[in-house]
Amino acid sequence: EAGVAQSPRYKIIEKRQSVAFWCNPISGHATLYWYQQILGQGPKLLIQFQNNGVVDDSQLPKDRFSAERLKGVDSTLKIQPAKLEDSAVYLCASSLDSGVGQYFGPGTRLTVL
Amino acid sequence: SQQGEEDPQALSIQEGENATMNCSYKTSINNLQWYRQNSGRGLVHLILIRSNEREKHSGRLRVTLDTSKKSSSLLITASRAADTASYFCATHSAGGSYIPTFGRGTSLIVHP
């Protein structure tokens, strides 16, 4: 069974630029999560989708971050414009349903200069 | 603030010893999950314990849950150098949607 795929693995941009991350969850998984993990901290949930609907986005900085999950499968997370404090690893995870164990992708390491 | 908080923040032991890390949370939960994260990699799901369970085992892992104290512990027996990683607990709060919340993690180093 293929795992959660994310791209790119690494991205370096300058502040005020835009960046987009892509996630392909495990086939059949209804729930998809985007997390931000700052060095030395635990993952912080940014947005949770159930199929193509948003379950929770209370911690998503909506003035600069946006996410979508078209057709309830792949998802993209965008930052526009980026700030220095957005430097982190962005993790995508999926699960069969909400409330059960999640499968994580390898993450995208973003550096904002 | 984060729901789950792991303790200790860092743990250093010798191979063969047992490692115990704890997680405390604040509100009622439906379940609690433990994850491992090796340096620079994604998280791996280890075990899920439901609110009506008190103990679960998986290989060398033993998880306990005390809902009266709002705490859980993860015990790794006969540790190996390969167990070196960060360990996180994640809680799903009771009622409403299952929104996962992670703690800051325990960094475990197992010396060969």
C-alpha cells in the first residue's frame, strides 16, 4: 500500500513570496490533515478535511494560508505572502475516518529567508 | 494551548533499559494516540487507546490510560538504539468532531 505522498520535500523562498505544497493521501482515506511543525515542537493542526469538506480550520492563518481538497482526494496548501515565522515542516496526514490513527507523509521543509 | 503535554521533555537511557514517558491532558477525550517521529521524518502511529480502555500492548510497547487523572503513559521495554526518536501523544476530545491535538513530545535517546 502506497503511503502519503508530499511534494516538494524542501523549499526555500524569500519573505513575501508565495509557495504551494501538494499532498496525495492514501487511497480510500476520507480524512486529510495539514500540520505545521516548528522545530522542537509538536505538530499543530492547520486544517482538517473530511472528504472535500472542512472539519476544522480554526488554527489556519486565513489572511495568508489557504487549502483545498478538490474531489476529496489530493490537497494543496498555499501560503501567500510568506513570513519568516512560517519556516517549519508542513506535514500532511490521512486516515480512514476522523478519530482513528493517522498516516503521515514525509513533510515539506520550508525555509523563509 | 496544546491539549496533550508529554513528560519528560528529554530522556536518555542505555540499550536494554525500559523507557517511560507520560502524557497529561486537560479535557475529556474519546481516545489517545501515541506516535513516534525519527529525526527529519514523518510521524508513525504506534498505538490508540480508547477512553474506556485502561491498558493496551503492542510488541514491546505498553500504554496505560487513567481518565480520572487525565494522563497516559507509554512504556518501551528492553529499549534498542533504533527506538531513539521523539514520541508524541495526540488526543481526540470527546463530543463533536474528532480534532487531534499533539503535545510537544518527549525526545528519547537510547545509547548502544
